[in-house]
Amino acid sequence: MNAPLPYRPPDEPVPDPVTPDPYGPAQQPLSGAVELAAERGPVVYIPGAHGGFVAVRRDDLPTVRTPAPAPAPAPAPAGVDPQAQRLAAKGVFAAGAGVGAYFAAGAAAIVVDSFVQFLIAAGVAAGVAIAAPGRRGGGDTFVTHHHVSNRWFGRSTTTIRNR
């Protein structure tokens, strides 16, 4: 009992709250008539409509059928788990996509490098064509023919003609 005692005058004795008063009135039931446990039989407490529990005789409850036994679990399929197969397939696909992207990037680098080399060669050829003096016609052209005739016993004859 943690509640404080009510005020009493100083000359009045203080009653002991722990010791029951044997001469006081008998405690009455809170509600309803007195019913002995041996007369009513076994009682079951069930949840009531307003949040509390209500005592109900076991004989007044509807009979409860025993539930049928649970069926045996289905046997586990033999082989690899389908979820694990899907997960492994996703990993293989990701690896294949990564390798494919690597080879595609390499091929793109080769194409870009070849295109850059072509542009450089075209620029050099254009620069040489612009900077070199062109043949504008009317220049001297020399054609030289070398004619070598080999004979018996190591004799050779060479003829040079310029046209």
C-alpha cells in the first residue's frame, strides 16, 4: 500500500493497514450471488465485448472438434533450386554483358583510331599537294632506255638512249 493514510487527529490511534480487522463486517461479493466452485464446474475465461474477460462454464461452450491432422509436406523436388538457377543466370548474363561491352569498346577504339589515321594522312597529302610546285605543262621530260645484250663467253653490250 503506497497510498497515504487519511488525516486523523493526533490523540486517535492509527490502525495497522496490513492486519485485517477480525471484528469488521464480512467482505461481500462485488456483484451477483455467491456461487461455489464445486457447484459450477470448470470455468473458462473468454474475452468479453467491452475489453474484459468473462467467466463461462466449460459445459456452456460449443463443442470443439479436434482439427484434422495436417497433411504431410510435399517432398522437395530433386535438383537445383529454381530461384538459385535464376540468380546464377543473372550473374552469367551480367558477366557476358560486361565482356561484350569490353570487346565493343575495343572495336570502337580501333575504328576511331583508323579514322583518325585516315584524316591525318589526308591532311598530309593535301598539304603536300598545296605546297609542292605542280607540273603546269611544257616542262622537259627525259626517258632513258638501258638495253643490255649478253653474248657468248661473257661479252656484254649496253646501249643507252635518251628520248
